[in-house]
Amino acid sequence: MTAVLDTHAVIWALENDPRLGPQARKLMESAQSKEVSISDVTLLEISILAHKKRISLHTGVADYLRQIETLFEVIPVNASISAMAFELDLPHADPFDRVIVATAVFLKQPLVTRDGTITRSNIHQVIW
């Protein structure tokens, strides 16, 4: 694995969205299948966003999530990640963001995110 993707990075990479940062795009173009990972909570977050109509998908939610599972290594939340998620000195209260950052820290992989709050926290390496 080379990096962990934040939820927006997953969506923007799949949709070839121009908001995906240049370093993130370069990573995605050079990565082999399953070299890039996501937290399993990312699948849940995408499902919630789609059902709340905050994002629109080119296919049904279940098919979209299955596509993601084929492209990325899905990392399950474990005891270490769960404990770390709320021990991190991160101003975010959002449990999804906390688990995603903790997953990157646990795996010792950079986090692909545009989230300025996470980047400014300097608690982990960010690629964008």
C-alpha cells in the first residue's frame, strides 16, 4: 500500500474530478490495483452522502461501493485504529475523519486529502 484516501479523494479519483490535487492525481495514475487503501468507514460515508443526495453517483450505491472495493484495499477498523481515532490531536469531531486519519497513521502511510484542518494539524503526512 502506498497511501490512504480520504472520502472526497476516492470520489474525485473515480469521477476524474479536476478538484483532485496534482500530487494525488499523480499517485492515483501510478498506483497499481489495491496499492492504495481506504478505511471501511469510507464506504459507509459514501453511502450516507449518496442517500442524503449530497453526492450523485453514475450508478446505484451498491454498485458504486462494489467498484470501490475492486479498486482499493479496504482496511477494517480494528481496536488500535478505534482507540487512536479519538486520541489524535485533531480538531475534527467528525468520527469518519478521525477514523480515516487514524487508519493512515496506523498503517504508516500518507493520507490523500484536501482537508485543510487535517493538513494544518501536522499530525500526519498529507498528499494533495
